[in-house]
Amino acid sequence: MSIETQPDRRLSNAQIAWRAAQDIADGAYVNLGIGFPEMVARYQPPGREAIFHTENGILNFGAPPAPGAEDWNLINAGKKAVTLKPGAAFFHHADSFAMVRGGHLDVAILGAYQVSENGDLANWRVGDSGVPAVGGAMDLVHGARQVFVVTEHLTRTGEPKLVERCSFPLTGVACVTRIYTSHAVVDIAGGRFVLREKHPGLSFDALQAITGARLHVDGPVGDLVVPEL
């Protein structure tokens, strides 16, 4: 597939999911959060295969079935139809959370309302409005060895999602490892945002201007380039 710079200097959700998928090690046990993070399962690199886990009790599920071929007895935690890979297993909800809390997941990939520079995550409630929807996120952020976040860089109203301190209720404290946004790949290291990749059509100063905390650089910053999806 061709690699192209996006004219509006941002990646689509599919491209963000693709980029996150490239960092999942072969054989890793991975939980995908409900919604946007579920897209990551579509983009495993050739020659690598993650083992996907869902809180409602499936290990080693596969890609979504073709439209019309869904078996609604086979769904993930987001109530989306899934397929099964050879060796897939079913188990009780309580056993599923025992896997999470027991440290048996290599990576959890979640969405976010805000991420702070020290790695705090807010992804379950915006202030005091709306219906709370924490699900298993609080268990996942402290049970998985690494926590990746996939998100837009800005809110719909243009506010930064990467901030000095979260203003929304927290899901977890100092738990995020890496962030994949529509504009950059950013690590949390030493209580700081460390820039690893940025959209090639965006200058560092322009990226900093839309980030709510200081971006640090401790080595080469790569170009965030992805397939046209």
C-alpha cells in the first residue's frame, strides 16, 4: 500500500489503529477497549499474530465476520460480532477478570478523553455529565504490563487531549505507556511527554501549539507515516 501524507495533517482513526498495531509483539496477549480501539485487530502486521482477549470471556478471537455472516453468540465486550481463531477459548466473566488482575495481559489498548504528562488516564466520564461507562478499564490499566492509548489529538471543540493534569475523573494514575494520536506518537517517560513521531506535514512548533503540556525530545523524531486506508 502506498504511503501518503494527509492533506489536513492528521490521521484517520483507521490509520491511528494501524500505527498502534505495528507495535504489538508477536504472540502478545492484548485487550482492546470498546469502540475505536477495537479497530486495532484489523491491522496486525504480516508474520505477527496477537492473541486478543475480551472481558466477557473469549481468548484468541479474530477479525469481524463479513456482513450477514455474524453469529451473535460470538461477541466481544462491545457487543460486536467476532470470529474465532484455532485454539480460541471461552471462559467465565470472573475468570476473564482474574486474567486481567493477575497480570497476564501484555498490552491494553484504550481510548481517552485526556492523558496527563505523568501518564494519568481519564476515559470513562466527562465531568459530572453523561452516563458513567467505566467498564473494565480500571482493572485493565493496572493489570496490563503496558497501556497504549489511541485517540484524536484534539477534542471536537479543539481542546488538547494531552494535558499537564487531567481535569476529568481518572481511570488510572501513572498507567499510560504510549499514546497514538491523529498527529503524533508520544511516550510517557519520567513524568513527561516524549515525542517519538509526528505527522510529516506538521512542524514541531505547530504540534506543540495543539498539545496541552510540554513535548520533550530525547532522540530522533520519526515521521508518522501510514498506509492510505
